[in-house]
Amino acid sequence: MKKLFLSLALLSAGAGLFAQGLTSKKGTPILPEARDWSISFDAVPFLDYAFDKTRIFSNTVPSSAAGALDYQTPITLVGKYMKDENTAYRVKARIGFNSLTEKEFVAKTGTTTGETVENSTTTSDFNLTLGAGLQYYRGKGRLRGFYGAEGLIGMSKDPSKTFEYGNPIASANPGPRDLSDNKGFTFGIGARGFVGAEYFFAPKMSVGAEFGWGIGFSTTGEGTAESERWNGTSVVKTTNKTAGKSSFNMDVDNASGAVTFAIYF
């Protein structure tokens, strides 16, 4: 709720600073026009930094497909194309893959000379979000209300790990030890309606707030975890499955409001 109050405060401040008509002093249109494109950003990190510089480092990024079905999330691009002055096509996209390999040196088994070998752990995850919808505007001044609907699909894979070891499994190093922890893929689909307002504080630049209500379904497939150990004569590998899950949601999807900054060009 604090984020929404900050946004409204900016709107009020802008109203006092820009009370002239719908063109700038140079004659530039304030409101977007037909065929304009727009890119919008999550304004919360900027507000956090402006009002409390310590909070910008504590923002979290949703990694699941279900979490990515909200309107404005970090690392998700939201764009619009103005069909006419009161109608826009809205799209959103996120394609992300992350991989991190961490290495460490450990003592080599069976040596007393201080010789070392290398262990490594690789962590990776994947996120995909795609959405499309229609947005309709109402109002003629700088403050314009809007409403609309959009559909969303998402696919993700929570952080999975693979392990590599410099020392082999043997009687002197019997284990057990992990080889991999592979998470199942999550697929999500949803639809939502939304309502909000944008205030154009400068030519084709706005801050806005939005609330939405939606329906979403997601399902996660099975995962596997592999380990190995020495049984006294040979290496035994074991694979265990982790159960999948599914969820269905029907609720307000951003109860505290999404705060956005948009540029039209």
C-alpha cells in the first residue's frame, strides 16, 4: 500500500507542476497518439531508491511460472502499441536462463602432501513469460483511466543443481554424495482483467497504478534426485523421484497495486 501512496503523491505533485494544456510549450503532444509504441517499467525499485536507498537491494524476483503471471514484475518487459488514441494492444515478455558454477578445492583422497582436487556445483534455472491483451482508455486530460483484459502463459524451472567431484567414490571415500537435484518444469496459464490510471506528467511520459483480478492454473512435473555411494565392492547410484504439484488461483493478483513508469514514442 505504501507503494501506491507514493505513486499517488507523485501524481498530485505532477498535477501542480503541469497545469497547462495537452501540449508542451514547444507544441509536443502530451498524450500518446495512434501508432505510438510504449515500454513500461516497474517503478517500485525507483521509488524504493528515492525514499529508502537500502530497500532497492532487497527486491526479490519471482522465479516460478505462477509468480510471473502478475502484471508488472521485475525483469518482465511490458509494451503497448496504440491502435488509436483510446485503444492499445498490450504485450509482455520475459525469457531468462541463469547458470552459476561454484568451485572449491578439497584435499585429494589418500595423499598427505597437501595435494588438492576440485569440486564444482552448477545451479541453473529457466523462466519464460508471454502475454497479450487489450487496454482501453477513458478521459481527455492528463489523468486517464484505463481498463482491459489479457491472457498469459508461463514456463519455468526452479533452480536445479549438478555436482562434480575431484575424488572418485571408493573405500577411502565411500559417500554417499549427491550427483544432481533436477526440478520439474512448471507450466502456467492465466487470464486477468485490470483497471487503473495513468498520469502524463510530461510529453508521452507517465506514472500509473493498476489493480487486477485473474484466474490462473499451474502444474509442475516430477523431478529427480541422483546420488552415489560405495557399497564395499562397487559404486551404487540411486535415483529418487520428487512428486509434482498443481495449483488453481482466482483472486486479486496485485492487492497492493502495480506502480509503473511508461515512455511512449
